[in-house]
Amino acid sequence: MATALSYSRVRYQKLRNLSRFSKILRLQSSRCCQERDNLPEFGSSVLSELSMIDPDLDVGKKLANPIELQKNIEARGLENINIQKLIQNEEIENVKVKARGLREQHDTVVKSLQDVHHEVNLMAFGLPNTLSLLTPVDNEEVLEVFGSTEIKQKKDNFSHIEVAEKTDLIKFSSVGDQAFYFTAEAAELHQHLLSYFSTRVVDQGFIPMKTPDFFKDFVIEGCGIHKEMAYLMHQPYVDQGIQYCVLGTSEASFAAYLTKMNISQKSLPLQLMSVGPSYSPVRKSLYPGLFSAAQTSKVNLLGVNSTSEESYSTFTELQQLILEMYKQLEIPLRLILVPAHKLKLSEEIRAELQIWTPSLQEYLSVASISVLGDYISRRLAVGPVGIPEFQASTLHMVYGEVLDTTRLIAVLLEHGSLDKKAGTYQMMKSNIFNQFNNDV
């Protein structure tokens, strides 16, 4: 009841201020009571917003016997108290109390629903992208094979680690074979490969750009990547609620760029290319040496389209582009579709370019093209601008890793010629190497 009277008093004070009679009302309080529905000034200081007292007036009990209360008031000569109005106001306050209770129940239910909604969203965030009808379920699907794997006899096989031991082309660190650097011809090959592949991609209309090497953790998760798959920066002087992840050039680096951009519908399709370092946490791998290096340099691309149909058309075109570039190496390779259980969460379908690796006696992926659809654009709220809301659509993406220099150089070194007794090595020759001097 105290809260209700306080509310009435506050409302009354507002009415006084609006009517601009505050000074007159303070001087003539008794007259004010008569003019303003006989609202008494007595108790106003206790029931004001500034008071810390919450009095218990027990109005309900007193109004339970209105006849006795009326006799009490008349006997005391209190003419300014209207019993009927108090009863009416008490009924109103009871309704308010019930409404307040319902509102509290409503708030409790809403809070509970928000908690459930948050939990559902966390679970739903781990859901994968829709699978393409073309994606094989159990086993990989071979689309094209180039060259024979029997061109090198097994007895002549050697690994790039042996090349490093016999030559000065690779220097491994004492901490492990995942820490290294190239020297001499291998270092030159590193630069030539970046130049060759990036030039061919730009020739197809892709715009070269520098993507960020690190970005906020929500971008990583928005791309369907667990934070454990990236390096977490040590950041003692920033908001501890936000983590910055180091991944280098990747689908996440393109996504981080797009989250800060307004993409006009007129600019689509958008074709972007990035050349730069790429990082991955050091972990145990089935592959030795450079095949599982934690750092490399990559040529990556991103195609942004208005529709899914356009994305799949781009997907097919880029497969052929990459296949033709790698055929210039004149070594055994193949193009496959990856089965569903090997896809990333963000991928609908992925095509891989794999090269035969003599030391492993198997094909090893060196490039890939993936259809991401609108998976990333929905999760990171990246959409086109400049179109009516009723026509609003999402952006459909195609992501490609055209070159992984470290892995490719390791494979190419194994296709050279090594005389283990003499300790001499000769790098392989192909049409692509003959073009280096013209490309650089």
C-alpha cells in the first residue's frame, strides 16, 4: 500500500509542476486539498521518492469494516477523509498488486525463455551447413586423374626430410621438424610459386587484397571453426571477454573483412584474392616434416554471389582453373570430391586437388575449392545493401585455397632426383618453372 500511495503522490507532484502552481500550493496546502480532489498533504514527506521509509498503514484491514471506520472518523471530526474513495482506491491498488504479481511472473517466464533460447542457440551454433546433393557420403569421388603414379619406382622414393639432410635447401629447427626455413633454390621456388599462382588467379578477375592475420573470436566461430584451431593472442590490456585469434589468410580473414564492409548488390559477384601467411596450432599429425607445418604461405580466394546457382557455377569454373594450373607441374595428380565426414562445418561440398607423394605412397591435398553457401553470411549477419527489405537476401560464398607453398614444395622436392650415396640433388623440371623468369 505504501508503494501505491507513493505512486499517487508522485503523480500529484507531476500535476503540480505541469500546472506551474508549485509556489501557491506550498503556501496554501489546505486550499490545494480542496481543489485537487481533497488529497491530503499529511504524510507527503514520508511517502516521497526521497524517503527511505516504507510504512505499513494496514489500510486493507481498516477498510474491512467501513461502518466502524466511518464512525471513528466522524467521532474525531475528520472531514477531509472520504471512506468511499479510499475503498475504491484500495480496490484499484489490489488490482495493481495483482498486476504487479503477474508482471513479475511474466518477467520470470521471459527470463526462463531467454535462458532456454540462449541454450538452444549455443547448440544450434554447432549445426553444420546443408550438404550438397553432389557430396559423396561414404567415399571420395574421383573426378579426374592426370599422370601415372608408377613413373617413380618405389625403390627410388625418398622424402623431403632426406633432401634436407643431404642438401641445404631446408633447415629444420632443433625444436622439431615443424619449425623450418627454406634456403637457396627452395627459397626461390617459394617466391616463384606465390607469383605464378597469384598471377593466374588475378587474370581470372579476382581482386588482390590484404586480409587481417588476427580477428575477434566471434568471427572464427561464425565461420564454423573452433577456437582451438587458431592461436589465441595474449592480451592483458583489453577486454577479457573478447579473445583475438591468429589464423592468417583463411575463410575467417575474408569474413572479418566483410563484417566491416557494406556490400552493394550492384558490386556482386565479388571476387577477392589474398596472399599471405597462414598459421595453425602445433599438434600431432600423421604426416611428417613439412606436410604438417604450423606455418605456411597461401594464395586464397573468395567468391561472393547473390544466389546459390551462381556459387555452384563459380565452383565448377574454379575447379578447372586450379586443375589446369597444376597440370603444368607434369606430375601425377587428381581432382576429387571429399566425402561428407571430412567436410568442415561451413562446407556444402569440397573439391580437392591432390598430388601423388612418393614418400607416403598416397595422394596428398595441396589445393581445394568449397561451396559455403550463405552459412557464414547468416551467422555473421553479412548481407547486401541497397535493395528493398522485402527483397533482402543473403550472400552465397565460394572459398578456395589455391596454394599451400610449404606442402607443395615438400611434394615437389620428392619428385626431384636424389643420389643418396653421392649426396647430390637435382630439382624437378617442368613447364611451370620455365615461366618463372617471365612472371617475376
